[in-house]
Amino acid sequence: MHPRYIASQLIPFSAELLQAAGLDADKAKVVAEVLTEGDLLGHTTHGLALLAPYLDELEKGTMTKSGEPRVIADYPAAITWDGRRLPGPWLVVRALDDAMARARRQGTCTVVIRRSHHLACLAAYARRVTDEGLMLLLSCSDPTVASVAPHGGCAGVMTPNPLAAAWPTDREPVVLDVSMSITTNGLAKRLHTEKRNAAGEWFISSNGEPTADPSVIFAEPAGALLPIGGTDHGHKGYALGLLVEALTGGLAGYGRPDPAEGWTATVFIQVIDPGLFGGRAEFTRQTSYLAATCRARKTRSGVERVRLPGEAGLRKRAKQLEKGVELYPSIIPAIKPWAERFGVAVPLPVS
């Protein structure tokens, strides 16, 4: 059992650390909320595990501490920003607010951001949109990292290139957050640090051997993560990864051919208002019918029930809001030196 912490204490604690490192107060609060939401949903590599690395980026000056994005293009339903390496969570929340307002007028709005900093957990943004009766598509890539092999290859070309989407039903929203590789860089690094193998052949060595050993990623020459589908059906994950690159770097006009600046994200955000298409009531009728049909289906041996994407995370979130957020054991030890340095008290675990 991992230690649990009260979510309402983790947010101001994290925000205070980010402010102490020089981040604007409004930005620090949003980043703290998004990181905590990641852990609430059970994404333990993309929640508060990122706080110490973000503090390091602020100290090095590779995450911008204040200011606004630079507007490159602004049309009624299409916006492009230069994020100026501002914190990704703050940029995304800011973009969502604008996109939701415009989608209610135009039916849809797309925001593309070049030169954002890292975004953290994509699923953490979903409820901001679905609670308003709207639909979200969100994706990102890091053009400075090439860790995922193309199908048939054994060296990296892309990042895991996650794609998230969320939409309302008459019950909980459907929330998906799927990387185009079998696993993420964050989990591969954790497994390597803890000297553990993956649950399957998620990686490929530089000489083309599929393996469960994450050390091949950190070898010289380096291996790579395999796209979803692995060596058998990896053409599907590879194709989806290329799609994400087109939506992010392609539409932003900035990415892999350009000079590397450090830990970066290129972002695609689209908000859709069903009310300006077939109508919100009809949209919800359709999504709810399909969700109920999936839940009602007979299951194969060993499966208790059919779940919808994001359902387990939302159940975990509700439980952790009640009983405390279960933080991965390495998270607080990584944050403690920063807390001691800035004189910020670390919250005590509740169990």
C-alpha cells in the first residue's frame, strides 16, 4: 500500500513550490491542479511525478515563468500560438477556455500550439470540457525526442504521441488517453530505474530484437519503444503516430526539422459543441445508447464486466478524493529536497 495524501493539500503545496521557483501565481495554481488530477486518475508517471522535473526546468530557465503566448494566427474557429515554452498545463487550460467559448458560437474551435512546455496527463483536462456538454480532442508530440520506432524499424523516430478524447453521456463521460506506443517514456524510465522488466515485449533493441527489458532504450546505440500493436500489428500504432505528428507539428508549422530547444510539446486541441450539429440531446442519446449497450454485453471468461474508456480512472478519482491520493513511493522523496530548499512544509500522509 502506497502512502495517501489529501488532494486539497497537495494542490496548494505544489503551487507554493512552483511559485517559489519563480512561476507566476496563476500559472502555478493551474499546473498544481493538473498534476494532482493526473494522480487522482491513476496516471502515476504523469502527475506529481513531474513536479520535481518541472521545478528543475524552472531553475534552469528552460520553462518560461511569466507572460503570455504569442499569437501567430487567429480566425473564428482556428487559433495558432507560439507557447514561448510556458508551462503546458497552463497553456492548455487557457486554450480550452478560449476554444470552448468559440465552439459555442462556431460549432468547433481548434487551437494549435508550438513551443509549449510539457503537458502532463492529457486525461486530466477532460472533465473541464465534458462537464460543459462539449467534446474534446487533444494530442501532443515532442519534436525534440525520437523514442518510438516506426513499424519494421529498430530506432526511434517519434515520441509516444498520445491522443486523448472525451465526450459526455447521460452518466459519466467517456475519456480515452492512449499513447501511440505500447508504453510511455516515463514508465520505461521508471522500470529501468527500478531494474524491472515490462509485462511484455514493449521495446526493441538496436539490433532488432523485441524485448521486455527497458535497458535497451538507454543503451548505446539506443533501442526504441514499439508502436501499439508491437511487431505483429505495429503498423496501426505507427500510422496513428504519424497522424498525431501531422496534427501537431504539421499544423503548427514547427517540429522535427527545426532546432531543438529542450523539453517541448507541440499541441493540437479541438473542442466541438454537439449543439451546433445534430443537437446536444441527440448527441447524448446516441453516446448513451452505445455506452449502455457495451456495458450490457456478455463478457469472456475472467472478465467481470465491460467498462468504458476512462471508467476505471474516474472510479479511482472518486475513491482517492474520499480516502486520499495514493502517491507512487518515489514521488515525495523527489520533491522533498525542493520543499526543504524553499521552506515549504510537505503534507503528511493520511495512511
